[in-house]
Amino acid sequence: MTHEETPGDETPRSALPRDEAPHDKMPRNELPRGALLPDAADVDEARMALALKAAVDAAESGEVPVGAVIFHRNRLVARAHNQRETLQDPTAHAEILAITQAAAALGSWRLDDCTMYVTLEPCAMCAGALVLSRMPRLVFGARDPKAGACGSVLDVLSCEQLNHSVEVTSGVLSEPCGLVLREFFQERRRK
Ligand SMILES: [Zn+2]
């Protein structure tokens, strides 16, 4: 009988009790907050990549590149990007458009069992809309030190006086999510 062993590990994996399966050997401090298993982090990154694609679409149409997707369990129910310029609407942030799409897709204003993935930390308006939609979980990419309302400037989502709190995971693909914004503004300054 042969089996794979990590160097220095005398115990055959097959002999380990279930609770000490290989994922337990992952350094825990490398997992993003809120991720229970490495698998969960992979899923978050794959879904954030879809939001990032929407952000790139925004940049191509001259909009500040912020993208959002919403999953209801494992089904994509919304995909939107910022459209403030196109619609000349100050509320046309990616998150608001995505929440409206998801509610229409599910036929319910309550977005139970949904998770939003957005490339930039939501502002106060969008954080408020997340609370109103009863979204259980938010995953965002880059922080917004100027207007972020999920811990940076305000912390709307963990306000105990409100009747709903949202579980937040931050920093998922934060580098590319921030880069697409920086490149957009650099490009705009050159023009
Ligand atoms: Zn917003």
C-alpha cells in the first residue's frame, strides 16, 4: 500500500480522524475572514472575478469601474456595473442595480440566501440597501477610504441598532479590484 505524505509527517493521512483532514493543516491566518474552508475562499474568488469583469465593462463605457454580482445559493441572479453617467442617476451604483435585478429574478424584496460580491466597499446608500434587502452576506474587494460604509468611514453593516446585520468578508481580489479603479482615474487625468 502506498500513500502520499507531507515531509516530516509520520502519520498516514488515511489514518487521521476526519476532523484532522488535510485542510486542517492549512495556515489559518492565510484564510480570508469569514471563510470556513479553503473551498469557500476559492468560490468567493471565482464569483468576485465575475464582478471584476462587470467593473471592466463599466470602464469601457466611461463609467467609474465598480461591478457587482449576486448569487442566490449557487445561482447567479444579478450582474451589474455602475451606470451613474449613462443613466445620469446618482443612485445608479452597481450594488443598487444588482439588488433590483436580484429582487426581480427572485420575485421578492427579501434577498434571503443571497450573497453580493462587489469590487469596491459599498457607500452609505448601498450599505443601507443591503440592510433593507436583508442580504445575509457581502463580499467586497478593495476598501474605499473616502466613502466606504462597511468599516472605513462608517460601519453601517454592523450597526447593532439596525434590525439586520450583514456578514462581511473583505479583501477578496482586492489588488485587481483596486487596480482597475486606479487605472481608470489615471487614464482620465491624461485626457
Ligand atoms: Zn454605493
